Amino acid sequence: MNVYDSHRMADTLAPAGFMETSNPEDADLVILNTCHIREKAAEKIYSEIGRIRQIKEAAARDGRQMMIAVAGCVAQAEGKEIIRRAGAVDLVVGSQNYHRLPQMIARVERGEKIVDTEFPVEDKFEILAAPKRDAIARRGISSFVTVQEGCDKFCTFCVVPYTRGAEISRPVEKIVAEVERLTEAGVCEVTLIGQNVNAYHGHDRDGRPATLAKLLRRLAQVRGILRLRYTTSHPRDMTDDLVAAHAEVPELMPYVHLPVQSGSDRILASMNRKHTRGTYLDVLARLRAARADLAFTSDFIVGFPGETEADFRDTLSLIDEVGFAGAFSFMYSPRPGTPAAEMDQVPQEEKSERLQRLQAVITRHQRTFNAGFAGRTIDVLLEKPGRLPGQLVGRSPYLQAVQVMAPSKLIGSIQRVTVAEIGTNSLFGVLESPVPVLAAAGA
Ligand code: SAM
Ligand code: SF4
């Protein structure tokens, strides 16, 4: 979501004459777009500000003004505390106020310091500038589109309901228009983004409520769309129509990221997850019944307050029972203001030891999953040049990176590729046919 937000910020500032640069020394404005989900991510921001401050001071010695802005969820959560702790920061902008950036920056240029973390009444998605065609093309053939933001679920460990606010869904037609603009500029894969994307409940053109499944079916009809994905889902919101969409919409990829967090019912209850191990497994069974080749990935938290060795083993046994294709795993990180931060904490060494054990089990399953592709011919959407001359990198339907020798004109097309070798982080394949199976409109 921060990738998507960063693009929207750049698009909103483009009419004011700002262009993107990857080199902070060249910049008149540096925006640090931050994440507050775990303490490590939040703390990293202060060391980064220290580094940028030196560049700002060097620019000032050359008589040039450089502005530093902090955006995102750390900005939302810490507000003016950021300027108190790091005086080099000129602007703190919460995740709901990016549409106001041009006005705020004009004031900073006149020497003001600004903190804007109010939840606004207006809809930022309505006002944020649309990307220009060349900006879309520069960003590649696969794009994120935020369709839902915020969360009303209040898991006891999580800051999202506080930093991103209540759950909102964008209207169907606005999303369709955005996706059409992307495909016209060469995008052929779209990943719909939301903290609880499958809780999507936007309105269609006639004002009727639309589910994520309905939205996906509508987007599958957009000319140039080859692949659709969505992330991140909550097990409670995996409705029957979304399950059916996996069986019926060919553009929808057979890959579902469905965070479970823990395999212990006691811990899931304490996390206020609103699902149990059993109901989670039922959701996977419904999905598998709709489409047998679905791959699942998940998120896990180890060392949640009160987690015993027996609870942790329940998590390991769940991983073995499901056989996930991959997972993100984290040590529990107490977040100020959330209920779990006040509970009895698991010692750091135990968390760290459990994380290592958990990651070893996940890696074993990931390797088994990837090994199953040796010798198989799969559809690969070719995305960009690889590291070697003449090589392209693409993605399998299951989001595995696939390296293949192929001409760059095939970027943006789906090709049949036979997997010849399984690497640690990617598959290596051989192109079956030099003729594009499907070509994206405008790609
Ligand atoms: N909405 C998704 C869900 O309910 O499964 C998760 C979205 S959250 C932004 C991404 C992941 O960060 C979570 O699935 C969880 O594993 C992890 N996470 C959130 N808060 C955390 C915390 N306090 N400590 C460690 N990991 C955390
Ligand atoms: Fe956070 Fe996801 Fe729980 Fe919402 S459902 S509070 S985003 S972990």
C-alpha cells in the first residue's frame, strides 16, 4: 500500500513541477513514506532522517533549500513528536492527507513547519492526481491499485485501525477508470490492495453494493487485463462469491495470501482474530474445492503475549497440515496503544528462537512447493529485464519469479515456459514458443 501511496504522492506533486529522482542529493524534497506495523520499521525512520539531514545541511551550504517530509503511518501515529525528535523534518503528513501535499509544500517553502494528521472529511482518492501515461509506463507492467483502506477488526496486536482509520471502499467505477488508464499505458497485471481487501464493499454505478468478487469480475473485462490478484485478505471475509470467482474468472490467479497469525485457538482468541484454526482450515477447504491448484501463503506472529511452547507447536503443526507455498513471519512487536502491548510479554530470546524454528519449517514447505515445478510447463507473465543480458524476469501464476532467456519485446506478454532448474529465490525456465500466447493491449 505504501508503494501505491508513494506513486500517488509523486503524481499529485507532478503538476507543481516535481519529478522523481532516486538520488537524494538531487532532491528539493525528500518524502520518507513510513510503516508503523512493527517497532523496527518505525525506529528505522529516525536513522534515515539523520542521513538525509546531512544532505539537507550540505544543500543549505550551497544556498539550496531542501525539504524533508515524513508521510505514512509513523507520521499518523507520532505527529508532532517527529519534529520534536528530529528538527530537520519540515512536514509530517498522515496517510489520509496526501491530496493536500501541494498546498503544504508551498507553505514549507515559505519557512513554515507543518503537521497534518487529521482524518479529513473529503475523500483523498477523489482528489489525488491520476498518474500520467509516461509515469505508468516507467513503473512497469504490473501495478497495485488500492480499493479498500483501513480496518474495523481491531486485532489486539495491530495499529492499522488507529493509523489508517475505519474501513472504507472506493466506488467500482472509479477503480475501473483507474485500471483502464493503467492498461492503456501498458499495464496488464493489477493487484488490488487493501488491509482487508476481501471486506471490500464499494458501490457500483447504480449505487448497489458490490463485493470484491463482483469487482474482480468487472475488472476481468477491462481490455488489456491479463492477470488479477488481491491482497491482503482476512479469513472471516472469504465469501462464497469470492470462492466461486476463483473457479470462474480465468484472469484471477490461483494464489491466495490469507494470514492466520497462529495455529493455537487460545492465542487466536487473545489476538481477537475472530477465526479459529478450524474455521481457517474450512476456508482453505472451500477454496481448494473451487480450484484444486490454488496455492496459499500466510502471515505468522510468534511470541504473542502468553504464547506457550504448546501454542507455538500448534502453529508449526498447522503449517505442516496446510503446506503453505510461502509465508511472512514476524516476532510479536508491542505497539503503543494496542491492547496486547499491556499483556504479559514473551522474552525476546524465546521469540527469536521460535521465529527461527518457524522459518525453517516454512522454508521446507516453500522448497517442496517449488520443487514440484521441475520439468513442468507454466504460463509466465514476462515483466522486465533480468540480471543477465538477454534474460527476462517474469512471474508464474503462483507469484514465483521465473528467469528466462527471451527478447525484450515479449515484456507484457504471457509465455509458456518449461522449468529447467529450481533456484533458492526463483525458477529458471526455457521459452516454449517464441510467439506470444497473449499480448497486452498497448504493451
Ligand atoms: N489485515 C491482514 C490480516 O488481518 O491478516 C494483515 C495486515 S497487517 C498490515 C500485516 C501483517 O503484519 C499481519 O498479518 C501480521 O502478521 C503483522 N503484524 C501486525 N501487527 C504486528 C505486530 N504488532 N507485531 C508483529 N507483527 C505484526
Ligand atoms: Fe490489523 Fe488485519 Fe487485524 Fe485489521 S484484521 S486489525 S489490519 S491484523
